[in-house]
Amino acid sequence: MQTESIRFCAPLPEAILKLEPLVTPADRDLLIETRSRWTAIFSNGLRVNDVASPVGYLPTLLKLPGLGSCLRS
């Protein structure tokens, strides 16, 4: 499986549109630089998003703290 990385600058509402279409299983992640020292990660999963994997792995690689959050309806 090949991974593609694209860097771009856009406001949050426009950046979120890069995740479309929403699919199962999720096949796209969006990492957004914040104005603080944190990075936000979003996934394009239709029903389930696995942001726990990158949030669990990247902090160990970078030796930084990580925090996961999930919204459920």
C-alpha cells in the first residue's frame, strides 16, 4: 500500500472538505496544525474513525504527549 502526503494551506472548513467522500473503512486522515503546539487529526470514516492508532503511535515516535477524543451521537 502506497501512502500519499499532500501539504496545503486552507481555513478549517475548507480543509475538512479534503476528507470527502466519507467511506467505510476510512482511507484518509487529515492532520491540521493549530495555533498552539497541538496537531488535530481527523479521519474520513463514515461510521467509525480510527484516530486512536495515529494518536497512540505518533507521540511515542516524536516523544510528545497525545490526547484522543471521540464524539458520539
